[in-house]
Amino acid sequence: MEFFSQHKIYDFMKVSRFFIITTLSLAIFSIILFFAKGLEYGIDFSGGTIVQLKYEQKAPIDKIRDDLAKDKMFSGALITEFGSPEEVQIRFASTSGNVSEDVGDKVRLLLNETGKFDVRKVDIVGPKVGGELRQKGLMAAVLSMLGIMIYVAIRFEWTFAVASIITLIHDVAITTGALILFHVEMSLDVLAAILTLIGYSINDTIIIYDRIREELKSTKDMDLMHVINISVSKTLSRTILTVLTVFFVVLTLYVFGGEIIHGFSFTMLLGVIIGCYSSIFISAPFLKLLGFSVEEYKNRIALKEKNKIEKVKMRSQYEKGTV
Amino acid sequence: MSMPTLLQSEKGAKIALGLDLQGGLHMLLGVKTEEAIKSKVKSIASSIKFFAQSGDIIIDDFRLDEEVLTFTLLDKDEEKKIDEMLKTISGLEVTKETLHYTLSLNDKEKELIKAYALSQAVETIRNRLDQFGLSEPNVAKQGNDKILVELPGIKTAEDEQRARELIAKAAHLQLMAVDEKKRDRANTMSPIEASQYGDVILSDARGDNIRHILKEIPIIDGSMLTDAKVAFSDMHQPVINFTLNSEGAKIFGDFTANNVGNRLAIVLDNKVYSDPVIRERIGGGSGQISGGFSVKEAHDVAIALRSGALLAPVVLLEKRSIGPSLGADSIHASLTALISGFVLVSAFMLFYYRLAGVVANIALIVNLFLLIAIMALFGATLTLPGMAGIVLTIGMAVDANVIINERIRELLRQGMPMAQAIEHGYENAMSAILDSNITSIITALLLYVYGTGPIKGFAISTIIGISVSMLTAILGTHGIYQFFMPRIEKSKNLSLWFGMKRSH
């Protein structure tokens, strides 16, 4: 089976200007959204308490709400269905620092009359811990981008590194923007998904860059636009196929993985698609925008080669003792 | 090697399930280390007082204000004796104005006490949980002032409650003298007034409305306790018998000899359990705590006393408790995702690449087995995000094969013979595969360093998964092709081997 014609060279550069402008403004809009509206932080980052219950029958949410209101601790509690009509999640901002006292017991007592249920999960995150987790998460995101940038700069060229980081920021920004729009809560799992995306969406970019590098070595063509078009077209099938396989597994996670892991799989699902798109339409064309020149690159490579040969020559002369 | 995990056999290394999959209790506790300094100063006060009494040195105006201790010496001749005694206490900062002493601890000592309080708290909590009989409790230090407690064995709400109470119990036993002169004013005096007399007001274990007025500086501190056991009183009530060490026994003997007819309060965690009248000198250094315990309570208090007092109180910073039924649901859901993800990906590879897809699928299966085996060998814990990591590995591992196969197809299209195309395909694909896997590993490593709890599990399974995939998807599949090379060369069937259209 084959999906793509291998002989056709698609003109990506022609449409890239349109895509770059559209999605970069989308990314900028996401960043504005991030600062104006902000993410909805889950209790992992904001601190708070979550109690998850499973009833033997359909959960009587209104009755639960009334009964919980009797205790001040639950004021402002958010009570929602969780995954199925039998399950409810109770979420509120206050936390108890007392080790020997338990919210689960309190809920059990207060909701005694609402029917038979099982307290499946109690999560309490103190405000101090929440703040620390947020800081650590940001740190990990920044460091992994930095790490990738350094790696790409070493393996390729600095222009490649900068273009790849812009692509990554673009991916993360749009994914985050979508999270805000779809009201997905920022939890530790979602953060893990975003970090995984940073590591993953660079993969397709690297496949394309690798091909551009290879193409640059062999071709006599000095037109970068043309080189990029050839490289992106030739790698198109593998870019899409590799994304497809990951998309399959993330989709199964989303469908079968259960409510708890929804945030993670949703973020991955979005990110994988955005990452694939940006590798094709953003990462390579951005080299052109950053002023990458084939001629200079070739000269640099040639110079490097020359230096290498020179060195070898010098060494052999030293070894022979002719200097 | 992954068999023990898959078959859940008795023998062999198995992957431990994380708390989120098997249910249990995860807590991050904060240790209030500054409290340890206060109680250290208090115990210094006790020993100075005892030293002064046994040496007939008269001290006046003995005060304890949080971390500062002050007193005045009446007789100048005793100055040398006191000074020498103070020198034996490490880390003490002494300022003297004529005979008025002000004592506090220096910063270095305070740091030491804080560090000790933390490690002692870890030890104590671990001891208590071990004696409580839970399976595999994990108690570990985190940072400068935090303790991580993980209890996978907890199944019921009642067990959880007892474990939490056991952890939180300070188990600070004090024997204190009742201030006989002011006993009748215990219910009316304010705490501030009491402290002016060097007294403290504590409530009774039976209820807050019964109050006792006691001398602030205790006679004996819980640190002198060597053993505590549950026993039954004459009335068949559970009581706790405790034994003191030799120093404690001596102080206790001396005190009871000098105070016959007075009352002695037995105080546990700032609650008075009993205040019997001293009838005679009590030698041997043993005593009893009674006061309406249930058998379970007495059992837990004895454990707490035996494993030592917490020098500093603990507070709950983070708690995650997962019921076993939720854990089972999560296992079920993630297994379904794993299997359906595998079926989907391998079916796709098979249809798209035919025999090359079969080769990739064999590598994928080997990859999964190796991943499980390595995790079991290293004793890694499998969490729900860890399961997600394994599912993700399935998708990423075949990426390498996709890249290789596309390269090979490309070369075949140029008319290269199959054997040669395979060799060159591997060569050409290598750099892209390496680069993309290394960047993935970089982020996974950072996720491991900065992530907490279950997220670390995700990082571990992706790191191992990707590393193994380089072995299986590159070397493994290459080996398979080389093994079948004579046949491949003979067949020349591009459609069968690489799923290419016949038109090429």
C-alpha cells in the first residue's frame, strides 16, 4: 500500500507564507489568551481538594449539593458528574493540613443519606505544594526546549535550532490556547503531555531537517526554496505515517484510557496533529525567513572540509618530521 | 524475563504497581522543624533545673520564652559550677549580665536540630508503620523539611484513619509536677498569668473543661523512655506501662522521694492523662498511663511511644488516596488502550508494508517484552501515566521502522537491488532516527527530574521504551532481514516484501 506519490514535488513554499501568517497569529492569540484569561489550573497547581465518589445507582447530585452545604468547609464546592452518571467529583479550594483528620470521612458522614457510595479517591494538595509544582513544571518545559535547541544547534546549524524552537513554541502555544478554549484543566498529566509533545513534535521537524541537510550536500541547486520543497515532499510520507502511528495509540488512549487520563490523551491528540502540521508548513519555511543561505552553508561546509584536510595534512607532515 | 509480571507468578522480579493502580495512600508531610528547637530548649531547661536542684544551687526567676531561656543566680560562689555545666551543652550561646543569664542556641546548632528532627521524624514514622503491620510502607525524606509517605497496603477507610493518626501522633510523654499551691485556681487562671508563675495550664484527656495547672518545666521528658507496652489494669481496662532509662529512673526516683504527698501529672501530647498523688519514692523507673483507652488506641499509642516521639509536629501538605476499585478500573482501562493501540498499529503496519510490517511488528512485540522485563529488573513502579507511556512507546517504536522502510522503498524505486537497498536504507535512516529519539529522551529525562510521583513513572517507561526501541527496531529488524537475505534476493517481489505497488 502507498499513500503518496514519490515523484511529485509539492510547492510548499508557495503556500507557506499564508500558513505561517495564519498560525503564527493563532499562536500569538493563544499567548494573549494565556495572559488575559489564563489556564484553568487543577488542584495539582492551584491547591485544593478533590473527592471522587461512585454510587451504586445514579448519583443524586442536587441532594449531594444540599447535604454538603451543611458544612462550611465545602462552601463553593464544585460538584460534577465524572465520566458516568454514577460517579461524581466534588472539588473545593480549601485544604486541611491536619494529618489525622480526613475529608473522606467527613463526606461519608455528611452524605450518609444520599444512598450507598464508595469514596474512590481523595486528593488534597496544599497551596505551597501547588506553587512548587507549577514552578517545577515551567522549569522542565523551559529546560527541555533549551536542551533541544542546543542539541539541534550542535547536530545542524544555529538557524535550524532557532527555527525548530520557534516551531516548538508555536506548537505549545496553540495547544495551550486550545486547552483554554476547551476548558481543559491544567493538571500534572496535561503538563506531562505538553512536555512529551515538545520531545515528540521535534521528531518530524528533525526528519525534514535531516533531509534538507542531505539534499544540500548533493545538490547543485542554490535555491533554498527548491531544496526545501524537494526535502519536504520526499519526507512527506514518513512524516505523516509516523504521526499516524502515534495518533492511533493516542486515540485509543483517549477512547479507552478512562476519565482520569482524559486530559493527557486530549492534549496529546491535539498536539500530535499540530506538531505534524507545523513540521511541514512552519519549521522548514522558517529557515528561509531566518535568512538561511545555501551558498553560505556550502561555503561553510567547504571551509570545514578544507580545514579538516589541512589538519590531516599537517599531522602527517608532523609525523613524518618534514616540518 | 517479563513472564513473572505477565503471569503474576510467585517467583522472579515483577513490576510493582503504583498507588494509582493498586489503591493506597500517598502523603507529603511537612515537618515543623522550628518546633524541635523549642522543645530542645525546653529539655535544656529541664536539665539545668535538675542540675541546680541536685547541687543545691539556688536559681531564681527561671523563665522560658519560646527559644530563649533566662534565669538569675543568687549566690555568686556558684557561678563557676553553673558555667562549667553550661559549657557541656553544645551549641549554647550564653550572655551574662552579672548573675543574670540569657541562654539561646546558635544558628549552627539550630540547623543541626532541624536536620536531626527531619531524619528522626522519617525514622520514627517508618518504625511506627512497620510495627503497625502494613505491607511495604515507603517513607522517604524530600527536600529540607518534607517527608513522603506511601502506603500501598491500605484498603479500608478505617485502616487509613488509624495509619494517619499513628503518623501524626507526637507521642510526647512528659511527667510534670502539679503546682499544688495554685491547684484550685486551674479553672480561672489565664495562660498568660500562669506563665508568670512559671506554670502552664493543660486540659485533661477526658475533656477540655477539666484543667490542670502544672509547673512549666517537666521533670522527665519522653526522650528518657525506653519501652512501652499495653497491659490491663485491675479493672480490665487497657493501660500502657512504660519504662525509663537509668538517667530518667534516677531523676524520677529523686523527684518522687522529695515530693511525697504531692501530685504528679502524666502528660501525653499536652493532655493530662492522670495526676496521682505520690505516696512513696518510686524506684526502678517505670510508670503507667491510664485513661480510658480502647484496646486499639492503647496498642497504637504504645507503638508511637516505643518508636519515639516526633521532635517536630507534622502537617499534611499533599494527600492522594485511591480506593482499590478505582485502581482496578484504571488497570482495566489502560490495558484496553494498550491492546487496542497495539492491534491498530500492527494492523496498519501489516497492511501498509506487508512482510516488512511483519518484521516491524515482531520487533514491536520484543520491544514490549523487553520494556516490561527491564522495568521489573530495576524494580520500577508502574503507574497510570506509566501505562500511558508504554502505549505511547508502541506508537513511537514503529516510527523508526516507518522511517527505515520509507528509505528502502525510495531506493527500490530508483531501481536498486533489494539487498543493497535494505543496507543503504538502514544507513540513511540512522541519523534521523537517532536525532529524533535523543530529543525525546532529553525531554523525558527532564520530566523525570522535575516531575513528581506518577509522572516520574511516565518518564521512566518512555525512556526505557525509546531506548529499547532503538535496539529492537533498528538492530533487531536489520538482523531479521539479513537472516532472510538469500530468500529476499531470490524473490524480487517488492509488493510482498515492502508493500509497494507493482507498477514500480
